[in-house]
Amino acid sequence: GAGVSQTPSNKVTEKGKYVELRCDPISGHTALYWYRQSLGQGPEFLIYFQGTGAADDSGLPNDRFFAVRPEGSVSTLKIQRTERGDSAVYLCASSLMIGGNEQFFGPGTRLTVL
Amino acid sequence: SQQGEEDPQALSIQEGENATMNCSYKTSINNLQWYRQNSGRGLVHLILIRSNEREKHSGRLRVTLDTSKKSSSLLITASRAADTASYFCATDGQAGTALIFGKGTTLSVSS
């Protein structure tokens, strides 16, 4: 079956704009994770969902960041009033269930805020 | 915050040589995983080792885990140019939820 997909693959925006990043997890995976990776660093956790609910959003850097997963499948990461420091690769991953399982990663969305 | 720390940060070897990367972490874990990343994009899962396991093999990969030292190592034997990538260890806490990654080791294998 298809792996995790993310759209767009690249997004260039201007400071202050709103962006949405989409993640399509592997069908049947109940857990979905968002990570952010800056150049030269490992991925950093943002938020994860178990089904439709955000089980842990402690990694979101501030209230400009928000994510939803309304039907327990596709998820959208939303960033308001983007700042240059938001530039990074945003990675989505899914796993069959929470905890102790391999996470399957998408190719990421490279966000550049000018 | 990042829990895992890989060592070395960068490693350059010749094809056919073995590559060893180490990872240290800070808190108790349920399991530890190693991932590979090419060109700064999606990560590929390599191997998962549980906290009650000491060694695991998968093809040319060998992973060890020492929970008393809070450390793990990844050995790639008979390396190939295609192994050139960044390698990350990732741990989950006792809650077993999101992964915490280190900064990675950049491996370069020249032919």
C-alpha cells in the first residue's frame, strides 16, 4: 500500500502569512505524529494524534501552530502569522498504534518563510 | 529538547569498511530505534530494539543496547556508497509516545 504522503513538498511564503501543511497517513494507522526538523538537527516532536484527538501537543512552539485530524485520517498542520524562524522541514509520521511501534515517515514539506 | 546524542557527528569511510555509530540518551526508555535519512527529507526506519534486548541484527546492521549505560550502537558492516546518509537514534519515554531524536551522525562512504 501507499506510504505516508505530504503536500506540498515545498512551500515558500512571506513573513506574516498563513500556511497549511497536509499529511495523509498510512491507511489504518491510528497514530499520527508531526515533527519539525531544522538544518543540521534531528526531528523535534510537535504534536501527535490518537484517532481524532490531539493526545499530546506539548511540542507546539507557540499558539501560532495548530493541527487537526477531524476524521482520524488526514491531518493538517496550520501555522498563522509565519515567521522566518518557522522555516524548516515539517515531517509527518504514522504508526499502527501509539507506543512501541515503528513510525513511518512521509517525505516532508520544506517550508521557507521569506 | 533532544534526548539522544549520536557520536561521532560525522564519519567518512571507504566502501567495504565497517561503520560504527553510537547513541547516548538520558531517561528510561521502552525501546530505541535507528532511522536513516537521505538528503534531509523522509526518514526510513532501520531497526527497533526493546529495552529488554541487548543485541539485534538485520542484514548488514547490528544494534546493541546497554540500558545501564543508557547507550546504543549501530554497526553497518561492509559499507556501500549507497549507505551514505544521516543516521539518527530515537527513543521513546516510559509513556511510549512520540520519538525523541538525537542530532544524527552523517556517514559518507566513498568508493
